[in-house]
Amino acid sequence: MDVDSDARRVGEPAAPSERGAAGRRHGWKRFLERAPGLQIMAVQWVPMTVLIGLPVRWLFDRQEPLVEAVLNGALNLVWIGPALYFSRWSAGDQAARRDPEGYALREAVRTSTVPADEATLAALPRYLAEQRRATWAALLAILGICLGLVLLALLVADSEGFAVIFGVVAAVSAAVAALTLTRIRRLASLPVVPNPPQRRE
């Protein structure tokens, strides 16, 4: 007899560990649905290179040196950001149904327009503050990764081609972050947007 499942059936609260795991899953899912492609790329680029890029490279060429496999694997996964952008652009209606508030907040930043819904408008200042910090963090992370890859390409692999490619990735990421931060600043400066809540000391 499964005592735990019987207890949950009669309405007893879940264990703290289960609530914590469920909260983390919900937070990660919410992050993936609401975060721009630049932030998701900053979080997933290195893990996906290690877990997917390298094994795939060595699956087809087991003799490939580690440095070249790392550079090629990282290059193969640069598409994360653009792919997320175009997938969200093509699935706007589905995203609006899954997370109406998150979709409205993202659209407000993308178009620099104030949302008409009062609940979304009330959540906008905190969202803008979070996006400003997250965009800076994502940009610094991607620039650090690109710098490491450029140095690896020049000093170890002796490949100027890889160095140029990852330099372009860094420049494009900086441009995207600058555009996002400009939109956030423009939207936050509108008089109809309430001030963000102040943290208590």
C-alpha cells in the first residue's frame, strides 16, 4: 500500500522537498517562457555545448582534437538565440494563451508601448527592473564566453576564422542587448508607467 499517494489523495499537503522541486520547475518554465533569446542563450550555450555539441562532434569524428571540438561545438550552438526569436515570433498566439501576462509584458518591451491591462501595467515596473538586470548579466556572460573562445582559437587552435566568428557573435549580442536596454529605458520613462517598488533596507 502506497501511504504517500493515499495521503496526497485525501488532500494532505506535499512535503517541503516536493514543494521546492515543483517551485523550481515552475520558475524555470516561467523563465524559459518570458526571457528573451539573449538571456536563454547565456544560460544554455555552455551546457549545451558540453552535453550536445561535443558528443555530436565526436560521434562523427572521434579523432578531432578537443580544442577544435569545443570551438566547433560552440559554433554549432550559436543558433540558440536566433532560433528562439523566430520560434516565438511564429508562435505568438500560442504563447499568449499559455502565459497571457508574460506575453503582454514581452510585447510591451518589444514595441515600447504601455499595456492596456491594469494587472499587466502594475507588474510592468518590476518586470522592467528584472529585465534590465538580466540583460546586463546575459550580455556580460556571453561576452565572457566569446572572449574565452576567441583566446582559445588564437592561442591554442591558431585559427583566425573562429576568432572572427566569435567576435561577430559578441558584437551582435552587444547590439541586441543595447536595443533591449534602450527599449526598457524608453518604456520606463513614459509617465503612465508607475515607479518600481523600492526594496526595504
